[in-house]
Amino acid sequence: MPGYTSIMGLGYHVPERILTNEDLEKTINTSDEWITSRTGIKTRHIAPPQTGASVLALEAATKALADAGLTPADLTHIIVPTFTPDYYVPSTACILQHKLGIPGIPAMDVFAACSGFLYGLEQARALVALYPQARVLVAASEIISSRTDFTDRSTCVLFGDGAGAAIVGKTTSEQDGGRILDVLLSADGSLGDLLTVKGGGSACPAVRDQRIGPDFFIQMEGRDVFKHAVRSMACVCNDILAKNQMTSGDVDLIIPHQANIRIIQALGRKLDISMDRIFVNVDRYGNTSAASIPIALAEAKLQGRIAPGDTVLLTSFGGGFTWASALIRF
């Protein structure tokens, strides 16, 4: 089947409840000024307790299918990037498949933290190369509030819950959806201990009747993570641009992982891209990990920040460490 591997539709969903900096002031030793000046975050969305990631993924997937003009029955594969799955078993992708009412098709989770969506996008691209008729749902969804220690002001101010989804498949025209020009993935496990959620894994198992400790929540060495995030995202962006005979001047819009406004600003300086060509919504959603890129991409498209013919550069960095970039031509 000739054509282009493209993002055919996009959708996102966030919980109704908004947690403001002023709300956090009432429970921990912090202030709106302290949070805003260091992170750029003003609000984040928080799901009700015991909400599964599949709940948000279903909403985002439904919107992405509508945007693509497809139904669940048109899907051939489901990929769910998440580090906060409903359960270890069954996978969130299998739960989402059941909620969509489409048994039988392959479904799997992808575990790459904040880089999860771009890792999932590359898996989808590979599936479409193998099966040209494929229609792959990549639905990144995170309930990070379930793994956040709300007594730790260094981390609890950063994260929010949300989901973003894309439908990937072949299109016959360059103008249909967003053509995926390239994706680059990378990782370095030697740096993994700088950003962790260890509790519950086989090396740090839960013990019956034992109290849950800090290992079960996000723990982060902020300064080191900042340094590696900026360096790694800048390098992978430069690599993908060079590979495709492009420069930062050819990029109409960059959509970076929405972790922290200072990281985003530093990345812009490294790439010599002004802030008016960088999409930012971290102020309203905080860091939604794997959901960050698809939420921002869908929102940018809805806001008219992406015009036909635009080249969009996506980049992310996450625990593991993992990092990635992608070039999309709309």
C-alpha cells in the first residue's frame, strides 16, 4: 500500500478536578511564587482516587478516533504508554481494548516514563511498515497522583494526571494528518537512580501488612535530572534534524515534554529556537509524563498553532533514563 505513515487523528482528556498552587499552600510548606518561579506551573488536573489510567485513555482514544473519522472496529493494534497502569496484570492496553469493545487485536503497554508516547509512536510506525493496512491506537495515559507523595514539596508540585492519544496509519496524501518523517529513541540505564518509583517491583516488593514507604512514590534528584534532560533532548533534536538534512530554522513549532518551564527555556536556547516557536502548556497541566506530548500536540492543533505544511519537532526525556525526538509534517 503506497502512501505515508501519518498521525491520522489526535485527542486528549484531563480530569475535571484542578489542583492549584494555592491549594498546595494549604497542605505543604510552599507558595504560589515558589512553585511558579521554579517550574512555571500554576495548576494541574487530578483524577479521583482509584481511577485507572484506562479511564482517561478511553476518553482520549474516543476523541482521537472521532478526529480521524474512524470507529474502534477500524483499529488493528493498541499501544498504551504509561508508568501508572491500572494494574500490573492485566495490562492497561488490554483493559482499554475491552472498554472499546474490540476483542482479538494485539494490545500492549509501553514503559518508558515521560518518553513513552514517542516510544509508542515508533512502535506504531514499525507496525504500519509491517502491516500497511494497520490502524494503531497509541493512547498515553497517566494517573501520576497515585504515585505522588503529597508531603514532598520537591515533587508533588510538578505532576498532574491526563491522557493523550493518536491514531497512526497509512495515508495517501502528504496533506492527510501529520506525516511522521522520523523518530529517534535513546536510553541510558546507568542514570536510572536519579528518577525512580521502585516500590512494588520485584526488586522492591510490597510485603503483606507492611506500611508503604517512600520507595512507592516518585523520588527525584532534581538538579541532576534537569541537567541531563536539557542536554539529552538538545542532542537528540540536533541528531534527528541532521539526519533529515534540516536545521532548527526549518522547524515551525517545537513541542517539548512539559516538565518544567526552565527546562523548556533552556532547551530553546540550546536549539536557538525562540519561545514563540515553542508550545507550552505546563502552566495548566504540570508534568503528565507519557501523556505530556500527545496532550500538547492535540491542543496545539486545536488552537491553530499548527498550519498545513508546518514541520513540528517533538522531544521528550524521562526516567530510565530515556529520551526521544520525532519530526512530523502537517
